[in-house]
Amino acid sequence: MTGLDLDVLVAAASTGGPTCLTSVTELEPAGGPQASVAPAKFAVRGRDEGAYAYEKRYLDGVSAQAVVIDSKQSQLNRAEQALQHAIEDGHPVLSRLPRVLLRYERNGQVEEYSDLTLPHRVFDGHLRAGTVDGAPVTQLPQYRAIRDASPANARALLDASPVSLVFGSWDSSRAARQGRWRSVLVGEIVGFCADDRTALKGGARTDPVGMQVLLSEATLKELAVSQQGELSHKLFDKISKTKGGKPVSASPLGLGGIPPTLEALAGVACHRIVRSHVLSFATLRQIRFGAGEAGDVACRALLSALALNALARSDAELVLRANCDLREAAPTELQVDQRGGRSMTLEPLTIEAADELLAAALERAGQAAGVVWSGPVLEVAGNPAIVAGAVEDDTESKS
């Protein structure tokens, strides 16, 4: 079994090379086979508690019931977060990753976001609404070049926001020449289960002072006003609208207990859990960078190495959500397609090996295409009206 090196990526970035790389890992509940896991929860119209996503999949050639434990979008977000953490830690290569920064000032504090943390990456609405030295971002020649990038020549996007090419992006609000870039890396975690009938689990809260705290309407509102800066807008409005002469429960402020009830979605027992990722070399080969054949190949290899670095880092941290602690049940199977039904098995990619691969790919891209990584390429001031109008959603995340 050989390791994944730059030669493999260069071959994959060249015409007629491998179609894709696949990474598959068998997982299991950390609590043992008897433990259930909490799958991803999705919003459903008309249902406050959300729902799990059940699907029919094939397992060992047989149709089986499956549940989505972590969605494709969530897996990409975890990969982006892994890169962001490495940048914050001062990684010698990733800290130089080209990116576009956005800064807001809120309550006297500066908040910083980038194309790694904004949902639509370099085409995000927060960036488009910002300014640079007082000028709208959308009027800057540099930003217009980024938006005008196309598969025929994506060099401006590569130099400013390579993550927008790796994880996908869409300039959806633009009137014309919308940039549509599919993610070259996709992945998910699915669990195979007995059926799609979700059970309910019990929940309760005890209060040592008293299982029920009753206050007058005036007292409840006074407490809410004293904590207004700490309460969500939705909760404060709800308490402010309280009416009636009788004492009311103070449970909205976290006072009093909650008797055991069967209301929340229970976990799902899975007999097999699989995490899988695909890196599409075929997709990357559709992109050119105006650097000639050898230079374009080097640029594609660099994007592949960046995707694999993010994957190695995110796979190393199996943190999903509460009541969903998983562990690896077997080594990761890493394979590169060799066309014609053949494949090459490679050693699982470690963070250290991914770092070496990225450094080598960046050096080659620098020599063959003049690619330079020197950190943020554009720093944008966020529109203060937007941050002033931002309201926290106090509903539970559904994914």
C-alpha cells in the first residue's frame, strides 16, 4: 500500500487522469452497539421539533433503511471550520491561505468573518454589502474580476478565494454572469437502521427551590426587563405580552422544574454507520487558470491538496452534536480511481501527511503558475445597518 503523494495529484489533475478519490470510514457509537445516536435534525414546515431524514440506500447490494447522521452541507462546514482553526493557530502554510475578510463592529467589539465562515463564501451578501475605503465592494475592479471568473479562466478566484472553488459557491443574486461552482469535495455520514419510525424520549428538569415558581404578571415583567440584554428578542416579547391577574409560571426565565415528558425525538439505533467522501478530479479538470497546461495542472493539484488537508483535519475530530459520540470502527479506506473498473488503494491520510502534500503542491504551483499565498487579499468593512438589524434566532438548529 502506497501513500498519497504529489505525483498522484498531478496525474489526477491531468487530462484523462483518475476520476475521483474516495475515503470511506466505518464508524460506531462510542457507547457501544447498544447505544443510539442523534442524527441530524431538519426543519419541517408545521413541526416545531423538526425531523430526521430517512432514506433508502443499498448496503452490501441489498436495499436498506438509512438515516442521515451528518449531511453533505454539514460535512463541508466541518471541513471549512477545520481550516479556519488551523489559520487561527498560525499554521505555517494555511495561515497564508488567500481569503477575503469582513469586519463588523458590534457593541464596541470587532467581529471578523471570511469566505471560510460566511455561508456563500466569496459571493456572500455580507461581503457584497460592504465597502473598502468607503467604496462599495461590488464596484472594485478586484472584486469584479473575482465575480467574472469562469471555468475558462478562474485565476482571479483561485488567487483570492481558493476555498470557493474547493467547497463550491454560487453568485446567485447577480443579474448576469453568475458564478456557479460545484463543490469538488462531498461527503456525509449515514447510519443503517431497522426502520424509519422515530420514538420519543423523556426529558425533565428539577429545581431545588421548587418545582413550580409562580409570580405576579408585574414581577415577571420586571425580571424580564432587568435581564433584557441577555434574553432573546422572541422570549422578551413573549413575556412582555403576558396578561391576566392570576400568578403565572416563571418557567420562561428558567425558574421552576419541568416534569418528565415524552416530547423530544429519541436517538436512532444503527447497526452500521458509514462516513464517506468523494473528491472529484473530473470536476477540477474542467477548470483552467490561464497558466498553460503545466500551470493549470499544478493549480488543480493545489486545490486537491487543499481539499484533502481540510478532509484530514475534519475527519480527525469526530464532533457532531450532543448524544452523537462516534468512534472509528476500522481504518479509513482511501482509494483513487484508475479507470476501467480498477482502483488504487492508498494509506489513510494523516494531518501530517496532508500538510506535507499541501506544502509540496503550493511550491509546484508557485513554480509552474506563479501562485503566491500571502494571506488576506481583500479586507471589507461590513455595513453597520446590517449588523444593527441582526437578530439571533433562538430556535434550535435543525442540521
